Amino acid sequence: MQVVEIKRISPSHRKDPLTDLETLNDIGQAATRVARKRAFSKGVSITIAENGKMYRVHPSGRKELIKRVDVQEDFPRIEDDLCLA
């Protein structure tokens, strides 16, 4: 298992975690990379959405088209969703 190190920030310099989108993005990307590697190492395929299409990605790297999906161009911001704006 790969250990991902997240930069520690002094409590006096911390931002509100629900609005610190840069840190949330970093955590999400790191978790995604670890989950993908873990799945592939166990021989399990993953499902992704990319460019309006849903794919099954196999550990070998082969991508299998599952279906086309509607792309939502105006995806709500997290601040709007949480009424923090």
C-alpha cells in the first residue's frame, strides 16, 4: 500500500476545511490514485467518466466503452451546494 503524505498546516494557519478547496482537491486526487492502484493490483477493473463517455478500465490498461453520458456543463460549486458563498 502506498502512503500519501499530506502537508501539515499549523492549527493557527488553517482555513475552514469545507472551504479550503485546494486541500480538498489534493486529498481527493491522492485518494483516487491510491484506490486506482489498489484496485489494479488486485486485478479489479474500475469505472470512469471521461469526455461524455463511461468506460471500464482494466488492470491491463484496456478501456472498454460502457455508454455515453450526459455532460453537465454547469456543475454546482461546492460553496453553493453547502450554502457557504
